[in-house]
Amino acid sequence: MIDFGTFIGLSHKMLGRSPASASDACRRELSDAERFLSCLAAMRDDKAPVGFLPSVLAHVSFSVLVAADERDMLEILQLANMPFVTAETLARGVLAAVITGTLGQWRDAVKSGSSPTAEPAVRYCFNKIYGLFNATGLNVWGDFRPREAPDQTFYLEDKRR
């Protein structure tokens, strides 16, 4: 949770300007994370655009609870490449894991996990994580577009190609 009152107030006193000016003027609804990251970028550059700039994605972290077949969990954890805690579940052959990483790490993990080379069940997991982040206003994949796969999942394709 971000204490915006203290953060913005102290930043304004130290900088002589509010790092929240651009995000406050933004017409669209911003998540707390996007607003915070926009303020961080504005601390260094008062003309920084509002949004998820790659240079500040390491400043917020998220944990995701994943339940998966134990045979798929190893690939999920390898592709995630973040700290995790696992536990066996009551369901035979199913593992639970809490994976924690920065928004930048999640961006990279979802890109890797939503690739054509990932197993369909693994890709499905990362597609769900993509959806969870997007549903909460944390779309850090603006330079990628989902491309439908024949197995009801999608790949993330770089728009610049």
C-alpha cells in the first residue's frame, strides 16, 4: 500500500514541485501502482509520460498464488524466475506456489510463459496471470499483442516486428 499523502507531500517539499502533477492531470483512471510509478519517473524528469515506464517497473512487487499440476509447476517456476514458496495440496499431483516479483519481472515472465514454445498448460497459466494484471489496470505489455493459438490460449507477439 502506498501512502500517497506522505510521499507526495514530502516529494513536493524536496523538489519544489509535485511529482504527481502529470498523473493528477491524466483523464483516465490510474491504478495505484501506475500512479506511483508515474510519480517516480516524474521525480527525475518532470516531463516524463504517465504510465508504466520500463525504468521504474522494479519499484513495485506483486505476489501471485498459482496452483498447477506438479509436472507443469517446474516449468512455470523456471519461466517465472522469481522467488517462490511451494506446498503440496490436498489434490493429488497438484502443487501450490506463491511467486513474488517486481512488475518488471512479471512482465518478462508472462512474455516468456506466453510463447509458442511453452506447453499449453503453462501458457494457459501465464495467460491467466496476464489477465489478472490487466484487470487491475497493470497492463505492462503495451508493446505486445495477443495472438490466438489453436489450443484456446494466446501468444504475446511483439508489435514492433
